[in-house]
Amino acid sequence: MSIRLRLTLLYSGILACTLVVFSVVLYVLVGRFTLHWQEQALAEEAAQILTQGEFRLTVIRTPQGKVAIPQTFVQTRDLSGQIVSRSINLGSYELPLSDKGLAALTSGQANGWLEIVRTDNGRLLIYSRTVVANGQTVGILQVARSLADLDRTLTTLRQYLVVGTIVSTITAFFVGWVLAGASLRPINRITQTAREIGQARDFSRRVEYEGPNDEIGALVTTLNEMLTELQAAYQQVEHALVAQRRFVADASHELRTPLTTLRGNVELLQREPPLPPEEQRAILQDVTVEIDRMIRLVRELLTLARADAGLRPRWEPVQLGPLLEDAVRQAQLLRPRPIVRALGTRDAVVLADRDLLRQVLLILLDNALKYTPEDGTVEAQVVVENGCAGIVVRDTGVGIDPAILPHIFDRFFRGDAARRGDGTGLGLAIAKSLVEAMRGEIRVASKPGEGSTFTVLLPLETSVGDGERGDAHRLVAAHRTLP
């Protein structure tokens, strides 16, 4: 059963119950009020009959019709209950009086007695009261009226109420059906839109709603917020799948060359007759170089895979000066030439991952040393700018062609022939991924033949005071003036 039908039935049921209760109460009140009015009218008529003259026992025994009133039936009895006289309109019918009523009247327990009796012509309302003359009760006067008109009126009222209740309920059902459909129409549009979004997997689409901010408006708002979360999750999953496919493609592409070289060298070593010992040693040395290259490549690919999977840095305050000095010493051990001059301040503190930041510095320093001639220089410097702090690595090497500068951070990109070396083309891509994982920024500026400048900026540690930041700025400015 649909919500629309349930709501319509609920509306109709509530209205029907309300109309039934109202009809019953109205019917009972009208019946009781009309009957009470008839009782009062009979009592007044009885009093009027008694006040028409001085009633004595002989008056009560007058011939029939003596006390007749149109549309009213009159009858008198003596104290024993015997009928004394009747009005002409009674004909042969005698107004009854129950033994209980007779006893109550004759004993003085009640001045008047009401009874309703059923006849062939309908109900009859009878009012009986005692007649007192000279201080003594001399008889009983009975006045009656037919309730047929009242019963017909109540029957007609009952029919009108039943028909009105049925018609009102049916009308309310159709009106409720239309109103429920109009109220639920936005929900139908929401359902249709959600179905289309699910079929097309277009989570960028939103449910349009221009109505009031009621329950349906809150539902649309919640659904749009859920679509935003689904879009973010879907994009994250899609990005992870793309990164996975790219990782597999890059790994297969880069590992193909060393594996092919290794296979060729192994086939040479298996040749019969064997190669001379000098050639075998050269082949083994080549195998060692290729294996080292493969190990380095796999390590770098795993680092990129971690970054693509959502690397979570271990946040801690990192003082850039000591970290830069350690990175410079480690870089000089790997490539003794040329000279690295470390300039900076020990007071600049950033919020970062110490190990990841050291790896970024080693990549930048290694690149600078690799592409700088022996008579050139490499400078590493701590800088503070615009609420951020970082390290600048500047060299006087071969520089980068402006045409390829936008692609310098692409994976497996080795640039022009002047910058091709023994690298894998993943170093700068790894550096960029690690810096972005630490919510930082890396940029490069270069001129061919003059050198390159790489800048890494990270957010300053919030616990560093304003005085310490001012000292850091002054120390950086002082270092920038050094030759």
C-alpha cells in the first residue's frame, strides 16, 4: 500500500469518525431536547386545564369531551385508577397508567408522572398528575400527546446525518487523494532524480527543490549533502583506481628495460663456449648496476604508491635549521661534489613529518648536485614568507628549458638531454607528492645555463611566538646578504 493511499485512508477515517461522533451527539441532543420540550408542554397544558375553573369530583365526572383540547388527549381517573372521563379524540382508546405511577401519585410521592407507551400509531407521551380540590386529592388528570411527529423528525435527521457522513467521507477521500498526491509530488521527483543519479552515477547532480523549508525541504537538503559525500567518496575511489592503474603501468614500463638487460646478460653468461673472464666480470658489473637501479625504482614506486593511497604524515614541530644541516651532510656523502653551502636559521619551526621532509630535501639536494658542474655551487637556505617557512635549494647548474618546466614534476619525466642522468624520473614527483601530503607547496624557477631554484614551503608551527618569528625573519635577511 502506497503512502498516498495510507494518508488518504487516514484522513478519511479521521473525518468519518469525527462525523459519526458528531452525528450521534447531535441526534441524542435533538431527541432529548425535543422530548423535554414536549414534557414541559404537557405539564403546562395540564396546569391550564386545571385552572379553567373550580374542579370538583362532579366536574371530573362530566361527560366525555368536557375537558377536550385539540391535538391533546385528556383522560381523568379517580383515586382507585378507574377511568372517569375521556376526550372525544381518544375514541375507544384508554390512556394507560402503570401501577407504579398510580401508587406514586396516590401516595403523594410525586405530583406528576411521565410515561411513554407504544401504540399501533407510534409512541405516546403521557403526563399524569393529581387533582386537588379544597385541599384534598380528588382524582388524577392524564394529558397525552403523540410522539409520531417527533419520531419522524428524528428519523429524517438520522437519515440526513448518515447520508451526510457517507457523502462527506467519500468527498474527503477524493480531496485527500488529490492533496496527498500534490504533497508527495516533490518526493516522487526526488525518487526519480535519485534513480537517474544512481543509473548514470553522476554524483555531481543535485536534487532541485524550490518549496518551503519544511520536512521535504530538510529531506532534499540531507539528500544533497549525502550526494556530496558520495561524490567525494566516489572520486576518492576513482582516484585510487586511476593511481593503481598508473602505478602498474609505470612499474611495468620502467622495469621492462632493466629486466631485459638482465636477461640478455644472463644469456651471455650461459653462452658456450664461455666468454673470457674479463667480459664476464664486465657483464656481472652491469648486472649489479641494473639490480641497484631496479631496487631504487621499486623503492620509489612504493613511495609514490603510499602517497597515492593517502599518506598520513606524523605531524610534529620540525626545526628547519638542524634538519637542513643533516640533509646537507647526507647529500655530500652521496655526491661529494660540488660544495653545498647551508644557510639558514635554527629558529624557523614548521608543522610537518620530519622523515618525509628529510626525504624531500635529499631529493632536491641530490638533483642540484647531479646537474651542477664541479666548479658550480649549490645553496640551501631556510626562508620565512607569508606565514609559512621552508627551504630553498638553489644551484648554478644546467637549468631547465622553459618548454619543459611545467612537466618537471611529472612521473618518469627526465627532461632534455642535458638533464638526463642515471635517475628514474620519479624523484621530483615523489617530492611533490610528499610536500602536498604535508599541506605544503613546492615550486621551481629556472633559466637554461644559469641554474634552478626549488622552494618548499610549509605552515609555521602555531606554538612559535611572534618574537621568535621576527628573529627568524631577521636571520633569513642576514643570510641572504652573505656572498
